[in-house]
Amino acid sequence: MGGNGRSGLRRARPTGRGSALVELALVSPVLLMMLAGVLNYGFALRTAAVAANAARIGAQYGSSSPTTATDTAGIRNAALNSAPNVSGLSVASANSCQCPGGTAVNCSGSCSNGKMLMYVQVTVSGTAQDFFAYTGLPFSGAVSAQAKMRAQ
């Protein structure tokens, strides 16, 4: 032993090595779950925007004349052709008629106070792609959009 009273062994100083790796291992599952949620929400948002546009296109086609207002196959094709990159969309269309005052009437009838107004309503529904399925995070992905226009 020397005169200073220290032994020949050195004390190990804590360096913190490896703690960043442990922290990453603890936080990464949470970050991955958040990323999966963001991706699922993004796909749902994209599908909802495409469905809204398809409903608008279908209603625009149907509103071009009273004849096309009853052409359900043409309305369906116009809506689906506007969304070629999204599969599984379903299209439904319906007609309604009103008198100028807003009173609903049968489309085969007539209005006593003016010209009957015909409306086309198109509803597009679908399911967004599920990027990451996890039982702890339920995600239906169901989207629906509706558009209504007056037939010319």
C-alpha cells in the first residue's frame, strides 16, 4: 500500500452505456402502435375523400338531365370510374322530387304551383384498407359519403 491510503483497484464509473438501447426497447412498441394508428387513419381519410368525390361525380352525372337521373347503372359506373384505385366501393342512388315550395311529391306526379324539381342522391360506401390489424386497437375503416344535386 502506498502512502495515500488508496488501494490498487479503481472504481468503475457509471457510463450510461446501454441505457439508450434499453430505453429504445421500451419505447419502440409504443411508437410502432402510434405509427400503425396514423397509417390506418391516413388510409381511412384517403378512402373517405375518394368516396366523397365518387358520390359527387355520380350525382353530377345523374343531374345532367331527367333521363340520366333515373339511369342507376350510369350513375354507378360514373362513380366507380372516378375511383379506379379503390376497390370495394358500393354505390346507391335514389331520386326525389319537390315542388318549388319544398313540398315533397311523387316523381310521377306534378306540382300545381310550378315546375317539379327532381333531385338525385348518390351514396358511396366502402371500407378503408387496414394497414395494421391488432386486437387491442379496433379499426372498422367504414366510410360513407353522400351527394345530392338537382336534375337539370
